[in-house]
Amino acid sequence: MTNSSSDRPGEFELIAQLFAPLSAKAAGAYGLTDDAATIQPPPGQELVVTADLLTAGVHFRADDPPALIARKSLRVNLSDLAAKGAEPAGYLLSLALPRDWTLPWMQSFADGLREDQNAFSVALLGGDTTSTSGPLTIAITAFGFVPAGSMIRRNGAKLGDHVFVSGTIGDAGAGLAALVGELANISAADRETLVSRYQVPLPRLALGEGLRGTATAALDVSDGLLADLGHIAGTSGVRVVIDADRIPLSLAFKASGGSVSLAVAAGDDYEIAFTVPAAKRDDVRRVADQAATPITEIGRVEAGAGVALLDSSGHEIPVSKTGYRHF
Amino acid sequence: MTNSSSDRPGEFELIAQLFAPLSAKAAGAYGLTDDAATIQPPPGQELVVTADLLTAGVHFRADDPPALIARKSLRVNLSDLAAKGAEPAGYLLSLALPRDWTLPWMQSFADGLREDQNAFSVALLGGDTTSTSGPLTIAITAFGFVPAGSMIRRNGAKLGDHVFVSGTIGDAGAGLAALVGELANISAADRETLVSRYQVPLPRLALGEGLRGTATAALDVSDGLLADLGHIAGTSGVRVVIDADRIPLSLAFKASGGSVSLAVAAGDDYEIAFTVPAAKRDDVRRVADQAATPITEIGRVEAGAGVALLDSSGHEIPVSKTGYRHF
């Protein structure tokens, strides 16, 4: 954010001018003129709710383009809905704004939200706006619907299941490295690909909805592939074994000098990792085709605990860092 | 927060140790082991959702007792549900923790949440935990239920309605003034009363539920009585006229030297202001009695726009500051 604060609207004008239009199509948002919103799941469905809080300096860089900050904030929440098999419905947005925020910055931020609202058919339902002496902080709660009881949990992985992941792994981590100047010798095109993966992740909504009834467990890869698969292993009471040479890596990631060890520990990919019974391996291929989403089988579920990364000889590769931890 | 960080648990251990127990009784919380929670409104009801974000230095003082910070954060959200006539069900908690947080601080914070969860029959359903280079920031989304279509809106005030407010006004503002050393000559008992009103507001849940079908408009007094009544006036397309000498002031507030002008501009009271048709004035007294909540009639709804504060001769009292604005 820049330092001019001239011609800035007040809190209520900001909501009326920039945010109320983002609620226009939503029945229970009341044009953001009330203290609360109402949501009624369609008959037979239940609500899926998830919250992610993003802070400048941790989840995005303060000087990232505001529209991209907005879109990433929304998308990481939609990614949670995707991994749970939910159809997105709306979201609440709470902002803690540094005292030097500017109107043009907020307009770009709202434009980014509008763009992704249209892309993913969601509407702003409410939220809160305040000031902070610290960095920009964005708290989003996203709402989706699933047929009652059909949310894809983390804890359903079974012995013999096959482990899949969508897309490619490690790109966002390399994109962040590029942004902070750690990757010198990559092409402009590769740099753009990787940075874009960090700044504008793609929530795998069509895949997630298709996985309801097929996947036994799923989550989105936010902390790092191994760390996140560790959550599935822990809650399911199983061991997850991954073959290192099957981890899907993009050409741009490889060109950046990225290794499998880096890829599996990098966060922010927002791909879906999931487990599927052997009998449904063909079904899941069809689901992925229909969702136009690439998936790769990377391992299997065994008895035991934890996550193991194996080399092509079946030996476990030591991994010092399995994923991002905030503290 | 103090500066020792020895023996601190990691992010996931923190959730498992301190926060998962707060979700124990909630069906759709899955013990905080998943990416999302599920909520199913009871038959015939719909969900009411509201979000409030609180930041140290704005909504509470960084050195306030952690249990009180937790309780206030939850209560201001429950207060929104109360004002909408909703029965609280659960909440999501997202925390941005300064890098110097300590385990004892977090334990007290969790203890505060537990105490108020029990008091108000709500459970933690999920959330997010991250770090920040700035002040402690707490984002809560609260969920409640109302019979479908019965949420008390802001925009229903009608000509001839009577205006009521619960409890007393101005106490929290005086409590904050006492905390920052601006009130020298008050008794210890008055000081404690006022500070407590600032640190631990009381969500008027029983009153709010009782007002469904009786009040035509309602909100909780968070920015300041006049500012908040201005929201009712604006969304309802009416003028709200308040008699200054009917504003309910506590003995402690008066003893602190507080005036009506201060009271109507002070925020953080979390009382409910609401409008009632003349035909339902007796009903609303019964509702308040059943909720064991004092209410006071303070004015009326007229044609026009805005809010006016009148003296005993019916002359408008100029009010320079109507309520708190974050920017």
C-alpha cells in the first residue's frame, strides 16, 4: 500500500461503495446492510463451513497486486470447500486494514473479488472492516453445500487405498522463491508460471465435487504434500507411502532447479490429495476427465502410521522438513 | 503477551491440546481434525451468520487478561446473533498470533472461551491459526438459528414505532476511559463495574429471541447508540428521535462524570436497540420480563431521515461525534 490517504471514504461508505455491490445477487446478504446474513441449505443438503486467515508477510507479500491478494484469499478458502466435495455458495470477509490503506488499492482489491466471484459463482454475504496497527489481515469464512453426510473427510483412508494428487506439486513454493529473488536463472515464462501458481492458486472445485462418493479421504495441499498427507494418515489411523518418482512436477518447476524433496515440503499448492479404493480407480479417472483436471497416482495406504517417501528402490528418503508451520 | 517462548507447542499441537477440547460436543466439528465443519439447521430453521474481527489496540488492550479478551471476542459475535433474534449454535475462530505468544497465555485464552461456551451453549466448530508480525488479531464467525424468514432486520422500523434499548448506555466507554487512566476520581467499585462492562459485554440473547415477531428492527449497540440507530433510520427510510433524558445511564457511569452526550457516542455497549409498534408495547415489556433484561423506551420513529437527540424542551441537541469509526 502507498501512503496517501486523501479522499478516502469512511468505514460505512467503503462497505456501501465497494463491498455491497459484491453481495448483489445473494438472497441472504441483504446488501450488507444488516448485522448478519442468513443461509438456508437446499433440501437434503447441509452447510460446509471453513475459515482461513491470511496476513501480509506470511501468506502474501504486502506489495503483491491487491487484486491478486483478494483472489488468493478467496481461492484458498474455496480450495478447502473443493477438497471437501462442497459446492461453494458464499463467503464472509473480515478485513483489518493498515492505517495507510488507499481507495485505489481497495478498489483493485474489490475488483479481484468480483472477478473470482464470477469465476466461481459465489457472493459476498457479510463481514467486518476494522483498522490495525499491523499488517493487512484478511479473514474469510467460506460456505458451501453438500448432500447431508457426504462431506469428504480426512479420516476415511483405508488399507489398500491408492493415493492421488491433482495438478503438479511444488510450483507455488518455487514461485515464492522467484518472487523473493532466490531463483536467478529461469526464463521469464517459467517465472511467470510459477509466480502465478503462488499468487493465484486454482481451487479444484469440479474435481472435488466429483470425488464425493469415490474418494475415501481428501484435503487440499496447503502446508506441503507430505505434511498434509500426514493429516490423512493420522486421522485415518494408517500409513501413507508415496513413490518419489511419481510426484507430478511441472516443466517450469524442474527448469527452476526444483527437486522432489523441495516439492513435497513446499506449501501453497492448493491441489487436492485424496485416497481411493482399488475398486474405484477407474471411476476416479473418469471423474478427473469430466472435471478436466489432471490427476496422478502417487502412492498407497498401508498399515502403520505416518508418511513415507520412497525412492525407486523402495528405500525411504529422509525428509527434514515436511511442510510449513506457522510456529 | 510476555516474551518467553520456551516449551511452546507447534501449530497443530496447539489446536489438538487447547482448541479441540472446545469442539467436543459439536456434531459437525469433527474434533477440529478436518478442513471444514458441517452445519445442518433444524427443520424449518435457517442459519444466521455474522463475523467480527478484533485487534489488539483497537477492540481490546494487548495487556488485558487473555481470558477476558477471549470472552469479549466471542461475546461481541453472540451479541450480533442476539440482536437478530438468533439462537447461538457455534463459531469459527481464526487467530493471528504475534510471534511472542506463550502457552500460559493461550491456555488462559482457551479457558475464557470454555467458560463462555458453557455460559451460552455454543461450541467451537473450526478456524485457523497463523502468525503475524502485528498485533494479536481474532476473527470469529458465529452461527445461530432462527425460524426461516424470522431474523430481525435493521430495515423494518415503521412510522409510529417506539424505540427501546436494553440495559444502560455509556458504561463500556467509561470503562475504557478508566482503563487508560482518564477517570481519576471514581470509586474502586464503580471503576470495576465500568471496566467489566468494557471487557466482558453481555450478549442479550434471551431478549433477542423474545423480540422475534415483536420488534420491527433491531441491532446491537457497538459503534455508539446514535450511530447505530442511524443504521436503523437509514435502512428503514425513517427518522429516529431520541429523548436525551430517557437514555438509561448507570449510577457508576453518572458517578464517573459521564454525560448523555458521552453515552450516546460511546461504543462497545452491546445492548440491543430496537423498534416496536405501538400495539406491541405491552408485549415487549413481557418479553423483557421473561428475559430478565431491563429495557427502556427512549424515543420514537418519525417521518424523515437520520437520528435526532432532543432535550426536555424538544430542542435538538447537537452531537459532534455520533459513534466510533475505524477510519
